[in-house]
Amino acid sequence: MTEFKYLIQDPIGIHARPAGLLAKLAKSFEGTTVYLTKGGNTVKASQLMKLMGLGVKAGDEVTIGCEGGDEAAAAAALEQFFKENL
Amino acid sequence: MALDYRKCAEEIVANIGGAGNVVSAAHCATRLRLVIADNAKVNKAVLENIDGVKGMFESNGQLQLIIGTGTVNKVYDEFLAVTGLTAASKADVKAAAAAKDPLWRRILKVPGDVFVPILPAIVASGLMMGLVEAIPKFWPAFGQSDWFSFLDLVANTAFALLPVLVAISSARVFGGNIFLGAVIGLMMVHPALINAWTVGNYAAGEIPTWHLFFFNVQQVGYQGHVIPVILAVLLMSTVEKWLHKKVPEMIDLFVTPLCTVLITAFITFTIIGPIFSLLENWVLAGAKWLASSLPGAVVMGAIYPWTVVMGLHHMYNVIEAGMIAQTGLNTWMPIASAANFAQFGACLAVALKVRNQKTKSVALPASLSASLGITEPAIFGINFRFMKPFLCGMAGGAVGSLFGALFGLGAPVYGVTGIPAIPAVNNVPLYLVELLISAGVAALLTWFIWKEDAPAAAAAPAEAAKAEVKAPEAKIEVPTNTVISCSAGEIKAPVAGKVIPYTEIPDQTFAAGVLGEGVGIWPEAEVVVAPYDGEISSVAESKHAIGITGAEDMELLIHIGVDTVAMNGDGFEVLVAEGDQVKAGQPLVKFSKEKIKAAGHPDVVVTLLTNSDDYENVTIHQ
């Protein structure tokens, strides 16, 4: 499991648009499962509904974990995504 | 800060459907009693949280708002000013509510209705009697002084001539002329009659008797009696009203009162009096039996607060007065004290435990009042509302009564319980122990059993919200058109309106299909319903979006409006919670098109199958 933490900057947080993009990205890694944790709740980042249900907002710190496959590459791509979009 | 009576009244009026929805209004010692035309217009959740309103419940067809002693009358005055209603006597309110009330209950409530208005007189006299009669116990010389004689006279006036007060109050309750009522009451304790308290000093043959037709009427007064007085005045009021209708107006002024008094007096002394003195003695015997046996006292101590809820407890003055008349010792008082003090204990435990400031601010003064014997604020404002403290109070009352009965506690007075009764009881230390036991048991049980129901406060508005949509719920037209179909099934429109493909939704993200394929619907209604049977998988914190999982794990996102996340929930009302199982057509979210427009957003209801990639033949139907 490769993990990194990220402090959300986007005022709206992980809502529809970024959530959709994130879920799409999370699904794109062959053999890698992406998890997102906020305040003790962990969901699969590929599950859009669960992702939105977390209600991640600006100022929240989330932990992103990648498991299986090319974890390092997935984590790097995700980190890039977070910096650009959230 | 002092309560703004005007503001309080205005808020009440605003939340009971306006002045037009009020049939009548009255108040008692602590409560504003309203008869409402259409109860559906009453916004209970808001009412309860109005500053000044300590609680609310419905009883006997009335909406009763607990406001508090000394405050309720001021709020009531403002309420009348705000609504333009004229002051309704409690009888009017009762009459208006009567249609909704079963007969037996109306009968049971009469003694309470009669006693409530004269409570100040009884409480003042009761307290004074307790004090005046307690002093000679510590200072015998005082018993011989002029001051004692004078104060005793002042104190016992209300009791010695109680039928007069009862008659006047009854006349008001039954709608008779209160001065004629006073005449009936005065007649029943006329000095020419042998005083009921001293009739025992006469041998049976010595009591003077009238021979009227075939009735032999003993010339004995009705001191200490209550029910015969109430019945006499009920008869009087009925006769009076009947005569008013039948007698020609010209002679009405002298014929009606004359005949009313004459007929009432005759029937009272010959029939009502003798029969009901007898019945009253039986009732008292029953109560005395309950109060004198250990199991009876325990039962009475437990069920006592229920009789307070039903407004029957004022009738116990009759029982207490009867006990004093017969044995000189009121053994009912320890039972009532145990029951009342247990409610005090339960209420105090709530006051100490509760975090909600509003509840705390009610519970503290309410418990103080209960310790002085006035339990309505504690029972109606706190214990009965949360129910568990009330039940714990019943347990405390039962245990305390058991103790009181075991040690033969009693008092030579009535009308007081709790702390004010201390000077009057026959054994102060034991009485204190009884109070401590009653309150202690109730408080400890409450402390451990009752938990502050955090969601209770939140649940109330949620329930209100549900109730609110209940009415429109019936009118909601559940759309029947399919908007999306795929290998997993068909998805109906969640809201009626013009359907557009997702590519035409005025938002780049949605239109690009990033969140899946689907449609946009320009809504013609303001309620989103479930498009299929399923489970609510997510509810956005800002209430504008909801996810619902259906057959074959179809994940549908219903997103109301574009960029409406910025509205932070304003204009949206979610009717379900995450994890709820819902049925197709069930309302999920209520929203305001007007507010969305006002916030500058398109109100298109975005309906997307977020995992459309997982299915085949995803087709959009317009």
C-alpha cells in the first residue's frame, strides 16, 4: 500500500465534478485499487457515490492509498490530480 | 433578560396558523390553552422552541402551551391583543373542546376545573394553616395568644366556608350566574344550620329536622363538602338557563332568579345533599382504604402523577378534607408528597444531566416549583415529555408512599405537599426522610435510565418536515416516463419535466459525461422521487444531490441544479437518509425552483447513471 496525505484547497471540496474526475482516474489504473480516507472513513475512490458521501471540504486532510499493481505510478498520478484539481 | 411577551405571543400566533385558526383561548396557572380549528396548520416543532414556551402538548382537544406561572397571563394578554380575540373563560374553551372529549372524561375533569381557579385561596390558607398550627407545637404559649386566634381565623376562613368558593367557581364552570351560585354556596353553610364539623356532638334525636312533604331533612350544613355543592350549582345553572329561555322577558328578571334559587335549594337539601354526602363518604372510604393499606398506598403513590396529567388531582382536596373531617389526620398528603417530590427528583436529575440549555432552563425552575407542591411545570414541561423521568418518578412515588404509610405519616391540613407541608406534618424528621427517599429514588433512576436523546431535538424538526410534505405527497405526480435504459433495467424520471440528453446540460462536467451518462430534466415539479427501488447510497451535505443504488448496482446520481453546491442546502429539504431503503416513486428531496433561480443557477435536475460504463446498451429516452 502506497499512501500520501493531501490537504484540500478547493473551497467546494470533492463534489460532483472533481469526484467524477477522481473516480474516473481511480478506475483507470489496471490492477490498482485506490482508497480515500477522511476522518476514519475509508471508501474506494472509484465509487463515485461513496466519494461524494464523504463530504470532503476545503481544509479537510484526506489520505489516499493505492494497493496492488503499480502503486507508485498510481500514487504519483493521483497526487498530480489532487494538486491540479483540489 | 425578561421575556418579551408581545414577541412570544406573536410567534405563537404565527405558528398556529394565524389568528383565524384560533377557536378560543384561555389560560390556567401555567398553560396557555388554545382550541385550534385546523391542527394541520400548527407548526409544533417551531412552537416548542419559541422563547418563553417551555413545552407543548395536546390534551382534551386543546393545544396547551406551557409558559409558566406569572408569565402566562401576560403572554395571554398579548395573545388576545395580537389575535383580536376576546378573553374566553376556561369554560368557553372547555365547551369548544368538549365536542372532542368523551363524557366520562368531562365529568372527571369538573372537580379540577372548579378547583383550579380557587387554588390561590386554598394554597394561601393551607400554607398559613400549616405555619399557624405548627408554631404552638414549639411554643405552646402562642396557642393561647390573641395573635394565634386571629391568624387561625384568617387561615381557616377559606376552609371553613369552602362550599362558597366551590359554588362560585362551579357557577363559572357551568355558565350559571355566579352570584346565584354564591347564594347556593352560602345557603349550604348557613349559620342557622348545624355545622357539619360539629354535628358529631349531637345525639341522633337532637338534630333538628324539617318535614317537607315526605322528606325529612336534617338541618345540617355542608361544611367540608365539595361534590354536593358542585352538583347543586350544576342543577342551578341548568334550571337558570332553562328558565331564561321559557320565562317571558318582562318578568324574567325576578321570576328566573327566584325560581332558580327555590328549586335548587329544595332539591339540594332533599335529594342531592343526602345522596351525595353518602356517596362522598364511600369514595373517601375507598381512598382512605387505599391510603391506609400498604399496597394501596404504594399503588396510589405510583399512579398519582397520572391523575395530575388528567387534571384529577384537585379532586383529592375532597378526599383530604374528608380525612381531616373524619380522623383529623390527612394521611393522603404523604402519598401526594411522595409522588410530587419524586417528580421533583426526576426533574432535578434531568436538570443536572441535560446539556441542552433550553431544557435545563426549564427543568431547574420546574423542579423548584415541584418541590413546593406545584408539579405541573415539571410534569408537563419535562418529565412527561421525556416519559422516562416520569416513570422513574412513579417508582419514587411508590417507594416514598410505602415509607410514609409504614411510619403513619400525616398532617392535619390539606392543599399542600412537599416542602410547605413540613411545618404541618406529624413527624418532621420521618417526613424529610420520606421526601428524600422519593426524590432520591426518582433522581437516581432518572440519572441512570434516562439519556438525553441528542437526535430527539433533531428528530422533531425532521418529523415536522416529513409531516409537512405529507400533504403534498399525495398530490405528487410520479413520472412514469423512462429516461434511461440499459442492460440492468429501466430508470424512470425522478421529476416531471422536459428531458434533455446529458450532453445538453449547461455544465461542462456533466455534459462531458465525466460523471456518467444520463439526462437533464428541466423540472415542472419541486419534489424528486426515487426512480426505482433501491438504497440511498449518498446524500450530499449541501442537500442538493443524492445517490441511489438500484438493481445490478446501478448507481444513479440525482443532482438538482448546476453549481447548487454553493447554496449550502438553502432551498433543499432531504426527506431520506443515507442507507434508507426506498421504493420507486417515494419522495427523496424537496427543492425550491425559485431559490435556485434566485441564487443564479440553472435548475435542471441532472440524472446520471454514474457507472454507465459497466452496462451495455445504455440508451437515453427523451
